[in-house]
Amino acid sequence: MKGAVFHGIGQPLTIEELADPKPGPGELVLRVKSCGICGSDLHAASLPPGLPAGTVMGHEFAGEVVEVGSDVRSSWKTGERVCAFPAIGCGKCGPCLAGDIILCSSLRGTGLGQIPGAYSEYVLVGGAESLRLPSGVSFREGALVEPLAVGLHAVNQARLQPGERVMVIGAGPIGLAVTAWARFLRRARRRRERARGGSPRAGPEVRRDRSRRRVEGRPGHGVPA
């Protein structure tokens, strides 16, 4: 296969012929259909300490299953459309069995020097770390699942509740993902209240904002995210 290979800070990636990945037990090989460029990739390519020479970056991706390893042949088949967590756990330790794969002591990261990433034609992923894409989700949208999950994690860690006011510092891709999930909470609250036969009730800040709009005739500010 062909892949874009990192050789050093400040050097351009080079397109090279690489060995095709082979799935081990519990692993899949995807034909890469879409891959994002993360800010981490840009930093690693331009700032010390960088990454090991020979690294193939790319950890935000989606693709089509082309090979299925033993142990997961009853769960996966070729042709399925998937996105994947950019790392493979051992599958046996407590964190892996609990779904907290990121805490696995044997974790192998994708695109950061351990497992070659998706700046290539094919990429190795874990069967337990992969998710099927719904028919209405494109490969390009599937490649956004990883950064969107980062934004969702931030909202969950902040324990935001529907209707709360928030401030997101930074409007890069992850900041926008956090904003999108915060707005989703607001819409979810409205849907729940409508389902109960009521109407969304505005908090004091919203009422003041609506009053300001009537007086000043300009778009509102400070509406809960």
C-alpha cells in the first residue's frame, strides 16, 4: 500500500510504498475512505519532540472492512462501513473489559508511532474498538466521530445540564464540537418539555435577553448554549 510517512520535524511527508497491515486475533483491516488532519498531527510534525521517524499519522478516520482477524469473524464481515477508536487494547484487562480501553496498560496508539495511522490506503484497528456507521452517515462524517467524541467527553466531564449557560474558550474543531454538544443539550431539553405537553421555560437570563432584543432590535446574546 501507499502511505504518507513522517521523517522529521519541519520535513514534508513523503509518499512511500509500505507493507499492507495484517489483522491479528480480534483485529480488522480497513480500506481508508476518509481521514482528518488533527491539530496533534500538525504539532507533532512541526514542534519538538515530534514523532519517531517512519511514523504514519492519521487517527480520525473511517473506512470499509477488507480483512477480519480470528476471534471476531462472528461479529464483523468484509464490506462493513466503520469508524474506530484510534488505539487497540489488550482486550483482557479490567479497563478493556469495562470499556475503558484508553486505560489499558498495553494500549497501542494509532498514528502516533505504534500502529501506522490512516494517512495510508489501509489501517489496522481493533474489532472491539470499532463502530458501524449508520447508512445515513458518510465516510467523511464518520471520520469526525473521534473529534466529536472528544467534545462530548468535555461536556460530560463538566456535568452540564440542559439550560445552563456555558463559555467555550477557543473555536477550533474541538471547541466547535463542545459548542455543538452543548447546543444539543438545549434542544434535547426543549424536546422533552414539548413531549410532556409543556413549552420550554426561559430562565432569567433568557427573559432579560428577549427584552433587550425588543428594545434594541438586535440579535440576542447570552442565550444558554
